[in-house]
Amino acid sequence: MTITLDNMLNGHRAAFPDAGPASLCRAPGRVNLIGEHLDYNGLPVLPMAIDRAIYLAFSPREDNLIQLRNQDRAFAPADFRNTAAIEPSQRGAWENYCKAAIVGLNAHFHPERYAGMDLYVDGDIPSGAGLSSSSALVVATTLAYLSVLGKKMEQDITRLELATLLAEAEQYVGTRGGGMDQAVILLGRRNHACMIHFFPLRVTHVPVFSDHAFVVCNSLVKAHKTGAMLERYNEGPLTCRLLRAVIEQQAREDYDDDLRIDRLADLWYGPLGLTHEEAAYLIERATPDEAVGLAWIAQRLGAPEETLRQDGFKELVEPPGGFLLRTRARHQITEHQRVEAARDCLLADDPEGFGAAMYHSHWSCAEDYRVSCPELDAMVHTAQAAGAMGARMTGAGFGGCTVNLVAPEQLGRFQETMHRQYYQNNGFPLDDIDSAFLPVRSADWADYMVQER
Ligand code: GLA
């Protein structure tokens, strides 16, 4: 059923018959066009908000109870009390995303009363598909709670401040992600991609191609950021922390004993101000060609392995073959260059150049950063054979979707080839195939649709 204002308000009324009039807000999903696994290192990314969203009908309550109902029965009803310390539910529970938003705003505003609300959720972003349905839920809950607290966007907190706050707040659910999703959801603009820089957060809107489509294709391999998937995702940010320490050590030896590198982005954007070539040279000197264990890293840093484990690496499990610091770092450098090149291609209306950067990005994610999977790789090969100008995995990886840049005259052939060579050959049921092609359009930022107060 399509989501309309009426459906939402009726859904809310049916779920909470005693509640007062409901307000409505919407937060879009996003597709990352290029710049994968860079945000948590402070490096720029280029995503776009899409015309699929999480919708929330909400009303305030007199007490401090938060009641959550979802149109999709796969998400069980959840109730909890809004207090000074809200405990997370078990890992992977959907209500944790709502709790994350409320805990984040409580820490910022210190409200006099921990207000309750009745929330009814619906949406058309496929979950576990790498299109940020979870961050959209965080942002939608944020808009609802701001309204219940009587706070006005831009007046009491700016969108940039909110995006920065929520990037931090979402860590409550256990992921160690960066700030890309919250920023593009709160600051995206129709017909534009967002070039996002971090620390401090800055967003520039870059017009997307007017005649070429971005088609999202779902691999139908679910990659919910819960359980094992969450650990696989977190391995990226945690390994990059080790990488940062090893590179800082090398930079101190090369340049200055007192040098501090707080995040990888400091190599380019901090006082060092290195070029891509200089950064590549430094990283090559800092990281060995082969995989290394924690013991090697500890020795390089002159710190006992035990201290290292306590210093923010408690959750880090050493991969069986050791850490591939060199290839992980290489992805950071080359992907950073591709983001800049892709932004320039948008500005120069050069879809060929943009598409080429997308293919390179995919294979860098797969071979250097190791966040792809056989199905995503097969889809990218098929897309290339089907005439896509560019194709790559998008989002956290390990499943989820690819994003494809397709010329208008190639759309039919593209869909037909993907259909036959990926979906049919892999035996996916027809119903799933129909929902697997998502010809997305760019969309505007998260906002209120109906406000009762
Ligand atoms: C997830 C995270 C983002 C980002 C991407 C990978 O979507 O939430 O912060 O790290 O993965 O680019």
C-alpha cells in the first residue's frame, strides 16, 4: 500500500485510540554515490538523499512513556520510559534507533521533563539494504522529539549541529560509524548530491546529472547492521584507529616529534596538509606489505599489547590472518581521490568519468578494503556487461545494494540483463525481483509534513 498522510494518521489513530491529534514527519533514505568507509576517518563522501523515506506520525503524552508501533509487523511493538538513563534493548532491536535519538537530545537539551510520546512508523526504504533506513529512523524520531520538547529546528539547534550530534548519538546502538548518513538525511537537497566534509561538518550541494539515472539494485543479501554484521562493519573503523596510530608514529619520525594525528583526514586537512602523493608515500613507509598482528603494532608504537587492547580496542578481534594495514590505507587514499574526481565530474557534466570512478571504487572496496561479497561483485560485473556507465556497492557492504549509473537509452537493456543474469540465474522469486530495482530520484532533507503544535 502506498504511504499517504491519511494512511499515516489513520495508522496512528488505530494504534493509539486515546491519543490526541498526531503530527507527521519524514526522513529520507540515502544512496552513497561514492566515498565508502571514509566518513569515520573524517574524509569526504558524496551521497544523495533519495525519494524513499521513513514516515512518523507522533503525538505527545502526559507521562514519560514512549510507545512505538510499526506498520510492518516484522518490527514488534516496543514501549519504554524516557528517563535520565535509558538502557539499550538487546543488540539489533529496532527501538534502539529511537532510543539513540532521545538519549542524544536529552544530553544536549537537559529537558526539565522527560516527555513521552506515541510513535507510529511506516516507510518504503528496504531494510538491511544499505540505504540507511536505520539512520532515517533516528532522524525521524529526532524531529518528533524536538517537536514534543517544543524546540524549533534552526532556532534552537541548526541542521548542521543536529547532524553532528546524531552521528555521535547513533553509536548508542553499537556501531562505530561516521556522520555521512545523518548529514545527508538532514541536509540533502533535490537534484543534488551532497559533498560532505567532517570535523567540522560542512555540506556543499552538487547538481546531479539531469539525464542519467542512478538505479539502485538490491542484491537481496540482507546486511542488517546487527550481530555478526555489526562486528564486520566495526572492524573497518577499529582497524583504522590502529592505522592512525601507526601512521602518527611514522609522521613523528619523519616530520616532528610532537605531531598529533587525531584521524586519518588530518594528513590532508590538518597542519601537515599533505598532497595525495605525499600521503601515499607516508603510508607506504608506515605500513608493512604483509598482514601484521597486534604484537607487531604494539612493538611499533612502543606500547605493551595489553595497553593497546584497553585503549579503545577492546572490541577489536584480530582477524585470523592479521591486519592488512597497507591495503586498508590504500583504499582510504584512492577513494578520497575518487570522491574529489567524481565531484568534479558532476560539475563538468561528465557521466563517463563519474562512472569510471564508480567501478574503481567498487573494486577498491572489494579487494583493498574487503567489504564487498560475491553477490555484489557479480552484480557489478553484470552491470558492466549490461552497459551501465558505472556500478558499485553502496553503504556498509557485505550485502545490500549496488548503485548504477545508466544512460537513458540503456535502461531497458540494463534491467533486462540484470534480471536474467543476476536475479533469475540465482533463483530469486519473482516478487523479490520486482522490488529489487529501485530507480531512485534525489530528494529533499528530513522535515515535518503536518505539525499540530
Ligand atoms: C554505514 C555507516 C556510515 C558509513 C557507511 C560506509 O552506512 O553508517 O557512517 O561508514 O556505512 O561508507
